[in-house]
Amino acid sequence: MIDTDVLDTGLGDADDDDFDEAVEVVDSQLPDHRYMDRELSWLAFNQRVLELAEDPALPLLERANFLAIFASNLDEFFMVRVAGLRRRILTGLAVPTNVGRAPQDVLADISEAAHALQLRHARAWADLVQPELAAAGIQVVSWDDLDAADREGLSDYFHAQVFPVLMPLAVDPAHPFPYISGLSLNLAIRIRNAKTGRQEFARLKVPPMLPRFVAVPSTDGTSRYLPLEQLIANHLGELFPGMEVIEHHTFRLTRNEDMVIEEDETENLIQALEAELLRRRFGPPIRLEVTEQMDDVTLDLLIAELDITEQQVYRLPGPLDLRGLFDLSRIDRPELHYQPHVPTTATAFQPAEQNGRADLFAAIRKGDVLVHHPYESFTTSVVAFLEQAARDPHVLAIKQTLYRTSGDSPIVKALIDAAERGKQVLALVEVKARFDEAANIVWARKLEKAGVHVVYGLVGLKTHCKLLHVIREEDGALRSYSHIGTGNYNPKTSRLYEDFGLFTADEQVGRDLTRLFNELSGYAIEKKFKRLLVAPLHLRKGLLRQIDKERLNALEGKPAHIRIKVNSMVDEEIIDALYRASQAGVRVDVWVRGICALKVGLEGVSENITVRSILGRYLEHSRIFAFWNDGDPQVYIGSADMMHRNLDRRVEALVRVASTPHAKELVALFDIAMSDETSSWHLEPDGWVRHSLDAAGEPLTDLQDDTMAQVQRRRRARAVR
């Protein structure tokens, strides 16, 4: 039975030095080369995404979507991770990586692996997905495939919709080489002046606001699409009258878009961020993608003008920028998509009458409610809870952290509604959420104008925790209602991201959140909370203590088991603690979606560690930490990954799950994920290996389909009652 009294998290300071000293003694027994390189591990993660695109068992348009996800992921990797490595080298601040290698050597490894992956990605499109789409009646054609009537119709479209927005830029003594924006698709054009015979160069940007794939009318029921750059390329004569077009090739540039914001107590963070967003547009080039047919003269010109190296050039079969497949993957062909999963309302939040409205406060008072998204609806849980709080005349205050949300979010609307109804509303907005900075600034100002108290967290720390706190007056006393989640308060991504959220009226959690919000809107975070583990001051220490407790139990001959589900497992101190636990005989199960720097199969070190990865229609995003604790399981959920930034440079929060049924539900999900009967990738000493079929060639259990089926069974069982 899980103790529901106040948890002693063991976060006191009296024996910290002794604990650290013991750790140092044991660490000396661990081998030197015990970590995977984090950058190469990330590329291995994106390879797993690519393997989904290559899988003929998956619905065809979903495979196209995975090709687009791979491309988008790789863009961000270059814009942030590779850019960061190059910046540190250029500034002379390069330090060894997590495996002790020089950044220059890691860049060379990244280049080799990324070149191979991008070629494999291009082949997956050209050799696998594109031909199968064509067989299914969705054709991506070239200009040469079109007859005269097709070309005439497309020429009309070009003149009406494309030609007016094109801006060819010449390069000559009067026109310097133009600025090439990051991730833009461009045509490099070499032309000859018919009068002088002189060769010139021009750059033409493919307009990003137009459809990447232009629909070609068809009379036989097939859907046909022409890449926009091909349509433009076959009308260059109209853009350069009197000139002879000698060569034209597509290219694409990736720039450094990792922002560095210097904060101090007196600086206006919003102004600093807006200035940095402007600088981001002009970051140095990181990667140049060109079509494999590009001639040497054109390529040499681009290399010289962009000041890049051969290592940064990626020659690829066309078309470049397969993010455009996001659009194609939305084609309305149900048989080529996943079977629809319709989220159900969490059992506790289902109204008593069929067309009635649930009282979420009453439901939470009866007991904690654990909601699993997207299987259980975000709209009828989190959004409904906030909207009810905004309307309820007994609610006095609402406090919420916002890391990423959508611009038209009902979350933002509910906070504004609450403020307009005279409630105290605090929104702690993280404007530094990468690539969402500009959007966050816009709706943060919208909240301020409505009377919401908007604060931007603590200097030097990103606020990444997912917290919602409601204060309600009941029978002359104040009562707390809290929500602590693993995912962002974003209704759009909640349909695609797998996450958990805990609703509770527990007064201790309420007191913890009251203090935490006060500190987040103030100047510092205190060291101890009762039901929460909070970074940066004590989340790491709390987890290390739990891990070490399992190690000590194993040494005493007691059963010991650690289960951790995260997006990334990189932090060396946490990994070393898991190694020590494994050496003592603790069974360690790690379920990781992305980067994993932990090595399995290290003799005498990690034989008791099993690592699995699951990718699929939903992005596995929840974080779960479960410790057997000598038969009194301690289970936490929250926002933190096992990375330096989460443990040291962010405000993160884990909450202990006090309900025994909820703890069992989380552990049961974990056991299914780690089972050899479940489709997953296994981390082996030589890398990741996919296991999707059993010995007879039949598909293994799909965890996400299985979870949806379980949720639907629970709903039907309640309906019967």
C-alpha cells in the first residue's frame, strides 16, 4: 500500500556530504567509456523515425508524414545542436563532449552520419513511398511527365498565382550576393546575356506562402502534384527576358537559429528576446543542401559566397525539403491513414446524465484523477476544468504555467475570461520556449491587456513545469485544486502527444504549489517541498536518493526495481547512479523516446539495465519515475527529462502519485512497454534494433493501439454499470 501521508522525500541537508562522498568512491569503479555520444544518439533517434517511413506495414500517407517529420527534426538538429558546436569552436569555448571527444571530431562524425541518413531519406521517398503513392493514385510528377494540356493549365496558374510574387535577384558589380534566409528553398540560376555573351548569376526564392506541391487537374480520378520549384524552373525565360538560361539548380540553406539571451535583473526580457529573434534571421550558415545534378561552377560560387566548407554541403536527389510532404500527408484518403482514435472523457469526469455537464470540482474532491492523453480527452479534462474555474463564482484565484500553447487556445481564453470576471489570475509564461518565442510574446501581451498578472519566471532559468492551481472558497474556507502534468497546455499538440496529468484536491500539494508559484513570481525557489520534487535545487538529489535506496535494498537481498520513462536520458550523474544500481543487482528498465547516452551490455556495469524505445502515431512525451521501495512503490510523474538543462537550468516539477490504483496503472503501462511481446526498438551494445514481428512473422503488440483499447473498455464498463 502506498503511504498517502506526507512523503519524506529525504531531501534534508545533514548527510549530503556523506552521500556525495560515497558516490565518488563508487564512481571510481566505473569504466571511462561508459556513455554514448549524445549527438550521434539523437541521429539514431531520427533514424528510428525514418524506419517508420520505410515500414510497408504502416498506412501509406502516414509514412509520408514520417518522412516530413524526419526532415523537420533534422533541420532543428542542425539549427541548434550542430550550430552550437560550431559556435563554441569559433569562439574558442569548445569543451569536450559528454564522451570526452573534441567538438571538431564530433562534427566530423555528425557529418558522416547525417550525410548517410539524408541519402537514405531521399531514397525512401524516391524508391519506396513515392512509387507506392503513385500506385494508390497519388502521383508526384515532373514537368516532363505532363502533356501539352497539363502544361498550359499550369502556365495559367503560374501567371495568375506565382509570377506576381517572385523576386529574382541578380548578382553583378551593382548587386551583391543576396542574403539567403534559413530553410528557404531557392533556385540558383546561371544566365548568359544574349548581347554581351557575359555569364551572370541570379538567385530566386521559392515563395514559402504558396503550396509546395501544385495540384495538376486529372480526368481519371488520380491526384497529381507538381513540385512548385519545377513549375518555376520551367518558366525562367519569362523572368529573364533576353537572357539564355544556362543552368538552374535547387538549393537550400540551414542557419544557426539557437538563441543566446543574456539576462540580468534589470533587463526587460521581452525586449531582449525580440532583439534576439531579429538576430536569429541572420545566423551563420550551418548546412547547404543542393541537388545532385548541380554543376561545379554553381556549387563553387555558393560555397565561396556563403563561406562554408565542403563538409557542410549535402548533395541529394531531388526534391529538396521534404517537409512539404506534411501537406500531402493530409490528403483525405482514410484508407491510407491510421484508423481514427477518438479520445474518450476520463471516467471520473463523465457526467452523470448523458447530455449533462460534469462538475469537475466535485469529481476531484472524491479522489485524485489521473488522465492519460490523447487516449483521454484534454478538452473534457484540462480545458473543461479551467473553463469551469473561470465561470465559477466561488473560485478566487487561478495560477498557471504556460510553456507552449496555441495562439487561439481555449486555455488563454479561459484565463482572460477569469480575469474579466474579477478573479486573481497569474500566468507564468516561458517566453524562451525554443521556436515558440515570437508566438509566446504575442499572447503574453494579450493576457496582460486583459488584466492577467503575467510574469516571466526566474532569471537564468526556463520554467518548464506544467502546473495549474485553482483556489476556491467552500463553506467559508479556501480549498486548493491542482493539476500537474507531463505535457504542455496546448490543445493542438495534446491530440498527438502522449502525456499524463494528475488532478488532485490534496491540501499538501496545494500548499506546495502555493509556495512554488509565489517563488516563481518572486526571486528564488526554496529547497524543500512535501509532495513535489522541484528542479533546479533538489529534483536531481531526490531522484539520486531514490535510486541509491534501491541499490542499498538490493545489497541487503531485498527485491529492487527502477523504472524510468523519459524523452531523453543524458545526465551523467543519473546514468552513473543507474549503473551503480545495476551493479548491485537492481533491475533497471528505461523507456526513452529520443537520446540515450546510457550504454547497455557493459560487463560488470549494466547487465541489469534494459532500454526500450517506442515510436508511433503518437509522440511518447510523458515522464514517469517508479521505484519499488521495498514493496511500498514510489511513483512520480512530471515535466523533467534526464538532461543537464532540465535538472540544472530549468524549473521542473515531479509529483508523487499517491493513489495505489493510479500507481499500478502507470507501472502496468511500463510493463507492457518493456515486454518482448510489444513492438519497440531495443538498445543493444551495437545500437538500436527494431522488434516489430514475432518469430512467426506476425506483428507484435502495438502499445498505443492497446492503450486505446483499454481506455475504451473502461468506458464501456462504466456505461454498463
